[in-house]
Amino acid sequence: MGRPCPMTDACPFFEKEVPGNSRAVDILRRRYCQPGGAGCARKLVRDTLGKEFVPDDMFPNDDLWAQAILEAQFRKRA
Ligand code: SF4
């Protein structure tokens, strides 16, 4: 079944960008942060490059932004 994201209780996106418990926040948390959730763009960047590369305002579904960050860093390191 898997585990929830380890950042669930301290994710800057929820703490700074969308604080509170609106219905939209609840949907995002259930879709991305719970066991078996969809792939999170924030988590992908964090796991690949480190938390300092994750913009606070990146949405969990912002796959294109995550891809651009990863590609830019890989180009720099090539
Ligand atoms: S938004 Fe992404 S990084 Fe933040 S807690 Fe949810 S799954 Fe983890």
C-alpha cells in the first residue's frame, strides 16, 4: 500500500502557499501526498536534486516546471 510522503507534515507548499484546509487543499493532499498517490512534481525535484531546488510555489502537479528544473541542472552538471 505504501507510505504517505515523508514531507506530509512539513511541506512548504502547504505551509506557505496554500495554508489552511480548503477543499482544494484536501483534494491535493489526497491525490499526491497519501500512500499510492500520483507522482508529485515537488517530490521528484526534492528526491532528485535536493529540497533547496524546489520552489515553494511549485504545485504538486507542475510536472513541466519540475522537468525544466531537472533538465537545467543536468545541463549544468554535464
Ligand atoms: S505536495 Fe508533494 S512533496 Fe509536498 S507533501 Fe505532498 S507529495 Fe510530499
